Amino acid sequence: MRGRLKYILYFCIIVVLWGTASYHYKTGMAYFALFTGFLMLLPVSLIAGINLLASEKRTILEGLQGKKKYLSESTDRLKEIIQEKKYLEKKLLDLSNLYIITKEMSFTMRFENLFATLKNFLEDNFSFSKLEIILTKEDDNVSMSYISYEIDGKLKGLIQPPERERSLIDFTIRSKKPVFLEKKKDLSDFGFDESSGNVLSIPLIARSNVIAVMLIEKIGPDDYDRFLILAPQVAMQIDRISLFGNVEKLSITDGLTDAFLRRYFVERAEEEISRARQYKTCLSFIMADLDHFKKYNDTFGHLVGDAILKDVADILKRNVREIDLVARYGGEEFCILLPETDKSGAYIVAERIRKEVEAHTIKAYDETMKITVSMGISCFPEDSETRESLIEDADKALYDAKRCGRNKVCLSG
């Protein structure tokens, strides 16, 4: 509007000037009318041209704005596609790594090998400061016992989990759901301090039972979901190894007493004798027989007899080291292999067992009774250098104890 007024003002000024000039120079009305008509058309043409140019400019600017907007939207979409591509590539890599570690774990048949394999994978692909896998075991259908494999820069092997973790472990087992602690109050409620950063507790479930708990401290921001994906695979491998261990144990242990079977004992005895011969060390055999067991069996029945055997086997296992072997040799007869133990050391062990059996009261099916045990000892290489001879020598010493009145320990030789 302001532009048009400007042109009208210019037109009025020119007409006045031209009229003044015409009057002064007497040019005539015809020229004045012609020039005035030209001047009247000139602003209209100029305004039309300017309007046309302005319209074209607006069209061009609008087109440029549209293209700029389209280009911006296309750029944003391209960025989104690139981000989605990176995300999918990362997911694909995670799935690929998960397949690889699952395959590697499936080749292991022992917990120590499983967790060594898992340790390397976790340290290469996950961010955390400490990780524990706590294996659970129900004792006597009443209490829960725990044993833990800890990865803290180094695989520490089987250890007892710290007492402060028990409440979180119990809560995870009961809820059967992951628990993530990040706030200071939540951490302190479960016995953790701020130095833990955050704590993720995941139940490892197999066949609807919590067989272990995975406990992770200072977990990385992108690893929460990845740990949840990994957990079922670890649970499956733990369950598989546990089942294998149970089957293996059933194949080498007596179902009643949980002592080793005679066949397994013989195999291990041969190995230990070879090792003792190679390293020039000694080992001892103890043969043990329950006194008057047949009388208890006949008087009270086989169920009571089984209870007697179980109690005595428990006493034998309680009084030997972890490296020693206790086996049910046959009927009411047990044998004990003591590596790196001479005859005097074996005698101390046998006497300790004899006294505990004598003092022990057996309660079974409303019956209460006491029993004694006689034992014979032989030693490698002092008495003999073959398994057959060592067992025979220990057996002879056992019968010497029987002949001397039972409830005694006798040495061979």
C-alpha cells in the first residue's frame, strides 16, 4: 500500500511540473494529454511488474523453504536410520556373541570350566566391577545353603558369599524376579553402601526353580537388558552341569550311605598308589567293619540296619580330609584311603573314628542303640606296594581286631 501511494505522489508531482512547463512554453494540450496518458500507464505497469516479481519471489522463497524443510526432515530421518542401523548392528553382534558363548559353555562339564569361560566373555563384552553367581541348595527342605563363584578381576572359585548379600539373595529367590538397586536407601535396606554404585540381582531359573542367583555390582548403563538376556542361558548351563554331576555321583556313590562305590574306590586307589610311587610318598588303607551288625539287622530289621550304616558312614566322612576317600566295600564293611599318610597318622584317624562311633547313639524307627566298629590298617610302601596286597593286609589286621575282642584298631605287620 505504501509503495502504491509513493507512485501516485510521484505521478501528481510530474503532472504539475508538466502542466507548468506546458503553460510556460505553450506546447499545446494534445502533447500534454499524450504525455499525461503515458505517465498514467507507466506507474500501473511498474506496479504490475513489481507485484509479479514479488509474487515470483514469494513462490521461489516458499519453494526454497519447502525444500529446506524437506532437506532437514530427510537429514533427520537419515540420522535416525543411521542410529537404527548402529542399534541393529549392535543387537546382531550381541546375539552373535551370545550364540558363541552359549556354544562354548555347552562344551563344559564342570562348574570351574563354565565360570572360567564365562569370565572371559563377560570381561570382554560387559561393564561391571564385580559379579557373583551364587549356587543355591536346599538342605533338609528347611534351610538354603549357598556357594558362590566370584568374578572380581580374577576368578576366585568356590567361596561363601558375604553375609551382607544374604537378604538380597533370599528376596530374589522368593520373588523369582530381577531386583535393581540404585538409590541410596534401596542399597542400604539390603546391606550395601554407596561404593557399590548399583546392584543387579537376577534369579537363574531352571524347571521353575531358582537354582542360582547372579549378583552384579556397578553395572554399565547399556548392560541391564543384556544381562537379562544372558541369564537364562547361564541358568540352562548350570542346570545341565548339575544334572550331569548328579548322574555322575549316582554312578560312583552308594545310594544309602553316600560313600563311594567299591569299583570307584579301586580305580582311585590304583591312581593314588601310582602317584605315591612316582613322588615317593606314603598312603594308608583302613578297613572298617561294624561289630555284630548281623544281630542288629536280624533283631530290628533291615530298615534299622540301613539307618545304622548311614550314621556310621556319616561319622567316617566327618573325620577324614577332603582328599581322603571313604567307600562302602561291601555289606557292613567300609574302607578308607588316606593319601600322604603314614601308619601312625592313619592310626590316629582310626582311633578318632572308633571313639566317635562308640559314643554315638543311633535313633531309628523308635529304636535307640549303640554300635562299635573294628578296624585294620595297612600302609604303602611299608607293608606292600600293590593295591590287592594292601587291601589284603588291612583285611587281616581287621580280623586281628575282631579276634582281640572287637571295638579295636589293629595295624598290619
